[in-house]
Amino acid sequence: MTEAPAIKAFDVFSVTIPQDDSYLGGLGPGESVNARGYVVRRGNRTIYPTEMRSAVVRVTLESGEEGWGETYGLVAPGAIFALVDDLIAPFVAGRSPFEVQAIWEDLYDLMRVRGYTGGFWLDAMAAVDIALWDLMGKLTDLPLHQLLGGRHRDRIPAYASGLPRPTLKEKVDLAKSLVDRGYRAVKIAAVVSYDGVEREIAALREGLGPDVALMVDCHWIYTPAEAIALAERLAPYDLAFIEAPCKTEDVAGLASIAARSPIPVAAGEEWRTSYDALARLERRAVSIVQPEMGHTGITQFMRIAHLAEAHHAKVIPHATIGAGIFAAASLHASSTVLSLPWHEYQHSIFHHSASLMDGRLDCREGYFLLPEGPGLGVTPNARFWERARKLG
Ligand code: MG
């Protein structure tokens, strides 16, 4: 058997993503853009750039073959560059992409005792991990879902996420138009439910009928007692899940919500590793996990999914703003997970992400279609390069 070509070079790009609507709608009272182009949204107290962007990593082999990875690059994308350039590249160069999981574990060990078990460090590792899996697919001429052991489905049900409209009537109208286009599940964001979550959910249930699944994302804003009370009030509306009801740090609080909520509890978009998942799953603090490929990479996404399965939890992956690379990875990985009723669909962003990629990246009539071809099955196109800036 011939040896696989060695890893040679790493490049990091900041890529701007076109967007129709902000996920949380237009700027609210008291929200303003600072000199760096950032705005803090009051509802979830989170910072966003005015121009959406992600961090893309290219890994090149001695043979010239290129693999693509991606992580969050919304804020301080230079941090991802510094970590890849200074720590990961010299450590990983010369190794084989077929060592992807060993590489992930070795990188994690480098910083573990310093407490770098999440955040930007794990994001940088996620981008590199995705690129190495892409390279394995290209070297073997196999799609990622086959490298992962085989898919259970060739299309993935999508739930429509967010109703970024100013009034309740417009939100219901938008939800109706999504249902008319084939989406059978809709999620709202509690932090922009200006008429109140209960009223908004009641209007949606009334407008959409009993057969459309409804969910609410709480963006970590409630105390456990508030979240339990909300879940009890929302119980008559038959919700599919209540997401991120309390602070991510309060695992015991989340467990207390899950024990008393009449609605299934979901969380996980901010997790990086199976350790984050295990801490919640072993306490039965969630019955739905929501891994985000841009934070986990493929290696940890799959470990979280397998851990969830062992704890009878469903996997409903998160979808954030990207250039289409981690989206493709997430769809491949999702196709291999047994208990996966939906994948999040950012209806105001996904087609823009897809427009930056060659290869099939498509969501229509309520379903994501799987990318085709070796590895991720997508590669940056000319529109991507118009929007990419090489860092360093
Ligand atoms: Mg969320």
C-alpha cells in the first residue's frame, strides 16, 4: 500500500457571507454599531458584526490536493489565524490526513492543562478537522458520509429557523409561506418575541394548524424557575422542544428544567466536545442535542451524536452563518445519525452560503439534499474568492 501524501500547508481566509435579514431582525432600541463594526443585540446580549463572515481553513498536501474546513469567524477572525499558524500548522505538518482523530486528540492535549477546552482554540481545531476529513474523502474518492460508516437517509428534514419580522402578523405570514414551501417545522427566538412568547406561539399554532412542529429558542435568558413556568404555559401548544432555556454553565439548572418541563429540552449549539455533551446527557439535562459543526468539527460532532444515541437523546444539529463548508460537513454527518428528526435551516442565509460553493448544497420543499462527490462534495467558487481575504 502506498503512503498517503503528507500535510504541507495551512491558509486561513475571512469570508463575508451575503444575507437578506438578520436572524434577530433589524436593530432594536438602544442598539448601535461600534467603530469596529460590531453591535450587541440586547435580547441575547451577544455581539455580532454588521457584515456576516466566517473563517475558512485550507489544508494543502505535499501532492497539491486541497481540503477545506471552516469555523466561526464572526468576531476576531485573526484569533483563528493565529492559532492555526502558530500552533496547529507546525505541529500537524508532515502527518497524514488519515490520522485525523489522532491529530484531534494530540491537539486537544497540547492545551488541556491550561483549560483551553473550548472557545477559539476548539473552533480552530474544528476547521482543521473538517479539512482533514475532506482530504481523506478526496484521497479515497469517497463521500464523507461513507467515510463515517454510511448514511441512513439521502435527504434530511429541515426545520425553518427564525421569523425575522417586526410584527406578529408578519411573523405568522412568514411562517405560513415557509409551510407552503414544504417546511413542516418552525422555530422562533424568544428574545425577539416582542408580543410575548406565549402569544406568538398561540398565534402560530392557530395560523399553522396542529400538524406543523413548533419550537422556541430561549437563548439562555431564563432562570430554571422561569423556564419551567414558561414550559408549563406553552404545554397546550404541543411544542417539539424548548431550546437553551437557562445559562449554559448551569447544568444542574438545566437538569431541573428537563425533569419538570412538559416540553422536551434541547441544547448544545455552544458545545465543542463530547465532554460538554456527557456532562448534560449523564444528568438527563437534555433529551435533544444540537451540535454545531462549526464548533465541533466532524470528529466531535460524531462523538456527540453517538453519546446522544446511547442516552436515548435525539440529534437536531444547529446551523449557523457560514460559507457552505461546515454546512456540507454537517449534512453528511447528519445523514449517518440514526435518531435525527431535523436539521436546522437558516432560511435567510443558507442559499447565500450555498451560492459560494460549487457542488450540490441545496434545501428545497422541506428537505436538505446531500452534497455529492468525494469528501465534502463542495469547493469554493468564484463568488467565494470575491469575498475571501487571506489572513496573515
Ligand atoms: Mg439556538
